[in-house]
Amino acid sequence: MIALDHVTKRYGTTAALDDVSLTLGDVGVTALLGPNGAGKSTLFSVVGRLIQADAGTVTIDGRDVAETPSSDLARTLAVLRQDNHIAARLTVHDLVEFGRFPHSKGRLTVEDREHIERALDYLDLGPLRDRFLDELSGGQRQRAFVAMILAQDTRYVLLDEPLNNLDLRHMTEIMRLIRRLADELGKTVIVVLHDINFAARYADRIVALRDGRVVADHDVSGFMRPEVLADIYDSPVEVHQIDGKPVALYYE
């Protein structure tokens, strides 16, 4: 269970997170939504200990994130940031190997190599294992980063806007992969998204932030209602059923 207890993070006089209390513990996919500047990525960064909260606590399975040794945290929680650029020229295999560092400390065991191979196979990256990252398409490169996270073998997976700069086909591919991580491997996945309809199609639970506060927390059917969406985005939103699935249409 990931629990935020009265978490606040300020930048100057602006509260990016304003006294947020929230639990994120169910197996499955939880999507974090909200307008730009709502606090989604800040919440993500505080949970992943990429930045420190000004007040409040974050615990994972009862352990305070701020006090947990980095090696222990990395065996529990895998984090894929939005700006996942690596300057070094690495192959896909090199990148996925990094996922085992919390376990191997750079000295790969037979078990480490098995995790690496399973991650490559699971993401269908075998044919690309010796390709350099800068030779891949955006979708292929994002799959390689997810494979690195998978090789890390953690219960909790945090993904910050993994659909950024992808076309529609690759966005769909990545969301299907996220769904598989939860359904087939039992991961608890928390993903920051902008697209309401991708969240509704692939998530189990949707949490929305606005102005640093949680303003909605529902399953998909409870979230995909015009009055809920209009309150979050301050704009009229229609919701239609297409093939039995709710689809939001938003406009000025």
C-alpha cells in the first residue's frame, strides 16, 4: 500500500500539492489525471522520492519513503520518469540490464540474467536487443524503458506520462502493455496521463487533481460522468457510450 498523509509541496507561494491524503494500493492500474499544473507529476515525484515533500509523509507498505534506504526502495518501487533520456549510447540489452542494479550492484547473477531475458521476451525486444537506443523509434524506445522497469521486478510501478511524443498506434501499444503488467504479473501500476479516454479504457481507478488537491477518485464508471469531468477541467464534456465503453468528447 502506498499512502500519502497530508502531503504538501510548495514552490514559492504556489502549492503544487496542498495537504493531499491518498492511498494507492490496489493491484491494477490507477491513472492520475488533471489539467496542466494540477500536481500530477509532483505527486509522482514525491512518491518516487525524486523530490522531497515540505510536509506530510509517504509510506510504502508501512515504511516511510524518506527514511527507507535507496536500495530497499528500489526493490519495492520502480519509477519511469517523463524525461527518460540517457546521454550514453546504450543498446537495448544494456538498458534493461540497468533494471537489475538494485539487486546485483553491477555483478549479474544467473537469476539477474534470467530476469533480463524474461523482460526482453515479454516486451518482444529480442530482435532489437543489440540495437542502440538512438536507432529505435519512439515506441520501441519506450518499450525498452518499460523492459528495464520490468527487469527491476518490483511490486509497484510508477510511470510519468509514458505516452508523451508517441503516435496513436504506439500510445495504444504502451497502454496495452501497462494493462498486461497488472493483469498477468500482478503489478500495482500508477500512471500519469493526460488523455481521459486512454485512462477510461485501460485503468481500473482514476484519481484527478486540480490546483494541488485531489478533486475526484472513482472507478471508471464513476469518473466518466459529464459533471465530474466538467468540474475537473472547467469545460463542458460530453460522455458517450461506444461499443459499451465510455468516451469523453471535450470542446470549447
